[in-house]
Amino acid sequence: MALDTDKIDDAALALLYLTLHNGYRAWKGIDWAVLDRLHDKGMIDDPVGKVKSVVFTEEGLERAKTQFEAMFKK
């Protein structure tokens, strides 16, 4: 089955936004392949490391907020 990884990435951004803390960090409980794609797209800083959270880029934070509201806001 072919998957639309762009849709997966948008959903992952929205879920990362759900765990937003300190204004720009999110807990990295998402599949590593997805985090790598989000990094390649410039949405988050490099996710590799011992820190248990990722840092959104300015563009990534805005897109995460937009996707979160589009997917989950009543």
C-alpha cells in the first residue's frame, strides 16, 4: 500500500504541537523516519540526540499550529 507521507508528516506536526512546551519544544514520541522528514522539510531542528524533545523552527511551529487547529479544533 502506498502512503501519502506528506499527510503523515502534517498529522505528526499536529500531534507534536499537542505536546508543545517552553514555547517551541515538543516531546519526540513520533517515528524516527517522520522526524527525519520533518527535519529535511525545515519544520524542526535536528532530532538526533539524547534530548527527549525537538525544537520547532519558526515555520514548523506555525504549520504545526495550523494543522493542529485544522485537524482537532471543534
